[in-house]
Amino acid sequence: MNKNKVKKIATWIIVPLMASIFILDIITVVLGNIYAKRYLPVSEKENGPVCDDRIHFLNTANSDCILLESNGHFALIDSGEGNHNPRRKTKYQGYEERVIDYLKKTALDSGGKVRLDFVLGTHYHYDHVGAFDAILRDKEILIDRAYFKEYNPRMDHDMESGDWGLLSCYKTIIKDIKERNIELIQDIPDSMEFGDFSLKLFNTGYYEDLEGRGENSASIGIKVTKGDKSAFLAADITKPSGLEDKLKEEIGECNLLKAGHHGYYGSSSMGFLKYIKPDLAIIPNLQGKVYPNVKWNLTMYARCPFYGTYDYNGIIAGFTDDGRIILTNDIH
């Protein structure tokens, strides 16, 4: 078969396939916008806080940084990307200054001091824990406890063991914690109470059969519950990591899903959504960067609106005393 004929056959296959994906993507966006009216975010700046029990999803582009707030107490889950990602070969600006500024404006105790009951790193990818170095070294931020399970290099896949700097990132965080004399907890509990929220933590250890699948397989997921409403913060839990299948039945139904892995490949599979059944999803990313299959699964299968933190300049999910979830945006 000559090259021209091969090219023609490839064109006839690829062009319709790409056109179909493009059309399906448009359909999911249109339906997503229709579904979004159920939880249309209102401006935080114009309307103020809607309640005292809230989950702040900060706008740190395609990295995770989540601030829990309940009854005047605050806790930080992941930190967003810092300024020194070892995978980036050129100088760039991360989000550590933005996160620190937000904490100093928001996470204030009754005496007006910046205080976090605890900080927690879900796993050691830089886009989740990279800014912790700057946060932990800032002496104006008081931290009671730090939850960081031991780094397990056996979880790494081949690419991670090289230039990704996971071990270096882990060592830096532990060093910072010890220098500040913050209580370090590496035996992560399965549950804890935080104000009006009950927290249930998943994958606090390691599954031996997932070794070699990558650091995402070490991700700690957190279910946050108040009354009969709950949210699942999925870190980088995905189907390829093995964790969606391991955890889905135990997690159970949740009203809000913080989608795993920034809406990239392997996140929010149909099998996972069958058990979670979210009413809405928050994705720490630009909506346009969310993979088409993830959009499809959320919109067409779960019939669930999704909101990108980048598109809305951060999103806060308020859990009201009368059993509602209200979204506010434009929080920085």
C-alpha cells in the first residue's frame, strides 16, 4: 500500500473522529451551562460570606489548594504550586504569594492572628504541596498540627523517580515543620472532627498492589460532611491509579465532588461516579483544559454541573445550617 493511500485512509478516520469529539465537547459545555443554573455562584465580594462552614477552593490555576473553615477555625489541604517546580526548566511565578496573602486575609482567629488548626498534604506532587515550603516558613502563620504521611518511593513510576523532585519536596516540608516546632503527624487518622464538619480520610496508608503506579496512588482523599450534605475532595485519585476502584464503595454518595487530577485523563470515571453520584463538581483548573471524557462523564452520565476554579477566580462552597450548599466566587 503506497503512502498516499495510507494518508487518505488516516485522514478519513482521524477527521471524522476529531469532528465528533469537538461536537460532543460543545454538547457537554452547553448542557453543563444549563445544569450550572442549579448552583449558580454569586460574588463573594458583593454578597459576603453565606455561612460559617465553608470549603474554599482557591484559584491556583491547575493546582490544588483547599481551605476548610468552620466556626472560626481553619485548616489547609494542599498548598497549590510554589515558585520552584523542579520539572520547570525556566523561571516562572507560582502561587505561594497568592495563597499566603489569602490566608492572611481570611484565616484569622478570634484574636486577629492567622491560625491554621492543621495543614495536610495529600501526596508529594509539586502542584499539590509545592507552596508549603513558603507557608511553613512564614512565622506570621500559626499552625497547630501538620499531617504528612511518609513518602514511599515504591509508589513512583519511572518518570517520577528522576526530575520530579518528590523526595526533595518531602524532605523540605518535614524540615520546615520541625524547624517551626509544629506537631508532625505521619500516622494519618481515618477520621477527625473539625468544627461542624466531620472528616473521613481515605488511603491514609499504602496499597502494596498499587506500587509502581505513580504518586497519585498515594493520594489521601477526604470526605467532608455536615448534617446530610457532604463533599469528597479527591486529590489526584483516578481510575489508572487504582484508587477509584479501591475506594468508591467506601466513599459512597457525596453532594459535591472535587474532581481528581484537575479533570485530566483517568479522573471521574463512570464506575466511580456511579457510587459518588455528585450534584455538582469543582475542578481546580480552567474548564477548557478539562479532558473531554471527564466533561462527558460528569455532564452526560452524572448530569452534574462542573465549575473550574480558574474560570470563577476561586469558588467557596458554603454548607448552610438548613441543609443547602451555596457557591460563591471571585474570592481573591
